[in-house]
Amino acid sequence: MILKATYGYTTEAHNADPLVELIDQVMEEFTKAFVPGAWAVDLIPALKYVPDWFPGTGWKQTAKLFKKNFLQATQIPYDYARLHQNGDNVSLVSKALAQ
């Protein structure tokens, strides 16, 4: 209902919807990312300046993957609303884009 009202996107009723699955994945990643002390960089902030190739910096690749998924989960519905704003698709984003 939120995707329909906000972006005009109708989810698959009887099949797995790829956008909903992506959003579910992003929510799981968000939960993992914000566990206090789960990442070494939480305890030693200077680690964010260590190069990606340095041993023990796997968390940097994980953070890049989380960021990529998050950006997709926000950009895909926005692009959908932008592409469908002139049709019969009435949503909050399409109305805002029309103004």
C-alpha cells in the first residue's frame, strides 16, 4: 500500500515482487549495520581511513554493498514514478514531480 500511494507502484499479488524483496533485504542490512559495536570501525573510527586492500577491511566491501542496495531501493521506485507521472498513475511523488 505504501509503494502504491507514494510511487504508484503496484506489487505482484501472487508472485514474489523483486522490488519488495530488495526493500526487505535493505531493511535486514540496515538492521545489521546499526548494531552497536558490530563493526571494528565503530570501536576505532580511524579505521575508516585504512585502504580497502588492507587485510581486515571486509567491512568496507560490506558497507559498499549495503549502500548500493539502499540506493537501488530508493532510486527504482522514484524512477518508476517519474516515468509514469503522465499516465493514470496518481501518486504523491508523481504529483510533486508535476509541480
